Amino acid sequence: QVQLVESGGGLVQVGGSLRLSCAVSGPTLNSYNIGWFRQAPGQAPGTEHEFVGDISGSGQRIHYGDSVKGRFTISKDNAKSTFYLQMNSLKPEDTAIYFCAASDRRLWGDTWSSRTYEYGNWGQGTQVTVSS
């Protein structure tokens, strides 16, 4: 069973930067694609978390959601089994709880996916607040 723990959230001013970390533990880590999602304040119940981006288990494919493209960067450190979400040029609308989640490539393949049901394991989330 893969486990994920996010860290690095906090309060930042508009235009600032923040880097989130997602420490992953468990067997066969390369069998999982790691996605980043966020839940904005006041999000209607039942609506899916917004897809931020994901990275394949091999690290060779990365995909970003339209709202963060060009500002956010996803990377991984294999030695530390840690994934990162570098967030630059932050805007107030980036305020949210950020989650990392694992999608089993053996079940869902290696293409990118924004469908939350394909991610069977989730971290606890970390709060990011962008103040103006």
C-alpha cells in the first residue's frame, strides 16, 4: 500500500513562490503515476478536486492543468522518493488545499489523467494561502 505525505504549504503573497513536497513510501513506487490536485475554499460538495498536474512513474511524462501551465513545475527525486510541486507567480485563486495522489499504472496505464477515481491513494493535504 503506497502512502503519501504532503508538506510545504503556507502563506505567501501574490507573485510569490512556494514548493510543495510529497513523500511517497511503499513497494514498487515506479508503478504509480503521481498527481497533484487542489480543493479551493467554498468548493461545492460533490465536485471533484481540480487537477493541477501529474508525473508518470518513469518521470518521463508530465502534464499540467490549464490554470497552472507555465507557472507550476512538477518534478521528482528518485533517491528521496519525493515528488515536488514548484509554484511560481502565485495568484489569489491558487489558494486551496493541495493534495498529491497515486494512480496505479498497472490498472490505469501511463497516460495522464485528471479523474480522481483513478487515484486510489491520497495524502492528507497541505494548505496554500495566497494573500493580496
